[in-house]
Amino acid sequence: MNAELAIAEIQRQVRELKDAKGFDITLEQRLAYLMTELGEVARETLKISRDGNDDTGKMSASGAESVAEALGMEIYDVIWNLLDLAEMAGVRNLEETFYKKASLNEGREW
């Protein structure tokens, strides 16, 4: 599997999976799914934060690995839903948008 997928390639994969599975939902439903997945990212992140604090005990190495893997899976779900939301809303070329936004951010004062 290619570890350096372009955004356009990931968008294509999202379209193909959505078509193959027959997902037919509204923009509002996709947004709700995205928010649900973001909550799952928060849950996994809090596990790392809570279980890694000195005052609550240390997470075992296998526990930390398990949570990190679960977090990665949830991040994937967020990205998948976000890319589908973009597609549904008519944002077709996110790669170009990323470069444009990055260029704008270079000159910004933070």
C-alpha cells in the first residue's frame, strides 16, 4: 500500500467505496457522521491523556499501542467523512485548495 497517497487519490477511493457500498445520504447526515467520528477521536485522545498522567497511573506499552492504533482508525474515519463532505458540497480539488491556503498562511501573522 502506498504511504504517500495524494489527496485526490484518497478522494477517489472515498468515491469508489461510497459507490460500491451504495451509501446514499444527505449532506447534513454526512456532517453528523463526521461530528460523531470527531467525538471518537476525542475519546481516544483522552484515553492517552488520562492514562498517561502521573497522577492516574501509566498506561502499559501494549495499552498505549492499542489506543494509538484505535486513534489512527478514528482519524481515518474523520478524514474519510470530511473528504466525502467536501465532495458532496462540490469541493472537488482539495489538493489545490490546500496549496492555496498554505500559501495564504505563509504570510499571516499568528
